[in-house]
Amino acid sequence: ISPFRIGGAVPTVFSYFSEVLAREKRGEHLSWLCMFWMIGGIYASAMAWAIIPHYGWSFSMGSAYQFHSWRVFVIVCALPCVSSVVALTFMPESPRFLLEVGKHDEAWMILKQIHDTNMRARGQPEKVFTVTRIKTPKQIDELIEIESDTGTWYRRCFVRIRTELYGIWLTFMRCFNYPVKDNTIKLTAVWFTLSFGYYGLSVWFPDVIKHLQSDEYASRVKHFRNEEVSHFVFNFTLENQIHSNGEYINDRFIMMKFKSVTFEDSLFKNCVFQDITSLNTYFRNCTFMNTTFYNTDLEQYKFVDSKLINCTFFHIRTGCQISFDDDYSAYWIYFVNFLGTLAVLPGNIVSALLMDRIGRLTMLGGSMVLSGISCFFLWFGTSESMMIGMLCLYNGLTISAWNSLDVITVELYPTDRRATGFGFLNALCKAAAVLGNLIFGSLVGITKAIPILLASTVLVCGGLVGLRLPDTRTQVLM
């Protein structure tokens, strides 16, 4: 439900904002608007880094529900949405919409308010708003008014819904009519390629860090074979270990943490497991005889091909029990995400300052080509620091392309098709992101070369297509 609502808000925001911008500052101010997407990303990644790994904040309601810190993170991320709803109550309605519904006086007052505000900002408060006539857009099909007077209530609802849907379809199809048809096709290619390369690589990149860390972590694993331990009390932490062909007789495992521990082909007889917390811990092909489990999170799936004979379980903790205490890799992943998001800030500022000077097309094509080249050099990354540096460079270059594409899309469509065209391209963008994630995710476990080369090629091709779009820097909004 959340992305469904957000997907409807984004095209409306750009279309609404562009209606009240002067031509000479339109690119700059739309770029500043784009920067708040980045600010929201920094806020989300910073909150994730600060909140989620701290599982000491959790509390339980019974054995089946734990209010862990990730739920606190969800609440914190909802706060900006609430504030935006409050802010919307202080913003004027679109003048064009008011004209379409016949509220001419209200539209005139809002236009006058915009004029007076701009004149005060320019140091000319004495200048008077002289518009006395406004061209009224085409009204909605009169069939609705006819049916409202003659039909029953359900007939009126049916006709209104049918007419609205038909109007939406006609508006959508007009995005593929002259004179915007060619621009729609080119924009489709640019939006698809940019989203495919950017989201696919960005979502996949934390897995690269995770793979590098996992390989290093696995290289330090300790092996214990043919252990025979009896009448011993284990009350310490076991981490990154593999125990094979062991025998544990009359042993007690009390208040322990198991992290990345595997027991293979082992025997546990007359043992007690009490107050156990585990992470990535499994018992494979093991045998448990007369063993008691009390207040543990050792659920059934952690016993792989194991036999449990005369065993009892008391107060088994279910649900999300993962603990990030002293988990360096968890902090590192969130920190990398935060750095990658923060690296977008310089690119946002540069694109906002240069958007109206060097032009949208130069920034769009150049940014996509350069980001494709920087993406290619990820192939040669061999260390975490090198990969993180390349990620920051890649994100910083790509954001200029996003800002330019948003501005160009707004300016290429007339007012009566702007939100529909932007919404269609934004939906296509998300479909490309899903496709990129699926393809990259299926290949990342095999080799990192194919995803990197694919993303690099797609971005460069999309940038070359973007250079074929018309320049809208001096164009008046239609």
C-alpha cells in the first residue's frame, strides 16, 4: 500500500511544482526539489544505521511477538509522511484544476497570489496583477451532468467511474500522439535504462560487501573434530566454528550465544540447553537423546536431518530473534549504505547550479555516460574500501542524470498530459528496477563481471539516446 501511494504522489509533485516556476529558474528549482529525495534517502539510511542494529531496545509481548528496533525504524520513517500531509493543508490548489472544475474566481486569486509573491521577491511590490481574462480548458464530458439529472444513484456512479476511466485512458494515449510521440519513446528508453542500471546495481551492491566479508569471515573458521566432552558446563560464546563427529554426554549449555556455529554428525546425550540465542547456527545429521531445551530459539529448522529421541522443549522463542550485538558486519553494511546515499549530495548541488547554464541534455547524457564508465571500473575492485569509493563516485554521477531526466520530462509534456506522462514513465522506471534486481540478484552469486558490464553498457546506451531529446532550456511550458 505504501509504494502504491508514493507512486501516485511523485508525478503529481513535479507537475504541481512546475506550474508555478519561472522559465529562467525552472531547471534549478526542480533540481532543488529532486534534492529532497536524496535528503529523504540520507534520513532513512542514517536512521537504519542508528536504530536497527541496537536490538537492546526490544521488548516482548508473549512468546510470539517481539517489538524489535526495526519496528521503531518503520515508525521513524513514517514521520516525514505525516509532516507532508500537514504541509499540504497550507498549499494552494493547482489553478488549472480549478479552471477545469469551473472555479474561476479561486484560480484567479491563486494566480494573483503567485504574481504578488514573485513581484515582492523581485523588489517590485507595487506592480499590479493585470490579468482579467483566463482561457478555460476543455470541460469534462457533459454526459456526467446529463446522467446526474436523469439516472438513479448507482447509474450516476457507474457513468462517472466509466467516464473518468475513459478520460484517463484518452489522456494516456495522447502521450503517444503527435507532437510528443517521439519524445515519449525516447524518454521511455532513457528512464528504463537509467533505472535498470542504477537500482539493479545499488540494491545489489551491499551483497558485494557482504560476499567480501563472508569470504574473509569463512577463511577464519575454526574446525573441531572428534571431540568427547562429558559433565561440562558451557557458558561462553561460540562463534565461527564447525564441530564434527563429537560426543557430548551429560553436558549443560547455559546462557550462551551461538554465532555461525555448525555441529555435524555429533551426539548429544543427557544434555541441557538453557537460555540460548543463536545466529546462523545449525545441527546437521546430529542425534539428541534425553536432551532438554529450555528458553531457547532453537526452532525445528535448525535441526537439519537430525534425530531427537526423548527430547523435551520448554518456552521455545519463535519469531525474529536475530541479534546484532557486537556484529561488526551489520554496522558496516548500514554505514556503507549511508555513505553511498551521502555521496549523492555533491552531485545534487552541482546539477542544481548548472542545470540552467550547461543545459539539460548535456547533463543527462554526460552524467549517464560517466556513471556507466565508473560502473565499469567496479569490475576491478578487490577491497571493500575501493568498492565503497567507486560506489560513492557512481552515485554522485548518476544523480545528475536523474535530476536532468525529471526536469526534461516535466518540460516536454503539455500541462494536460504532464502528470500522466510522468506517472507512466515513473511506473516503467519501477518495473525496470524490479527486472534489474531479479537479473543482478541471479548473477551476483555466480560472478560480479556480468552485472557490472550489463549495468555499464545499459547506462552508456541510455545516455546516448538521451542526447537525442530536444533541448527544453528556453521552452515555455505548454
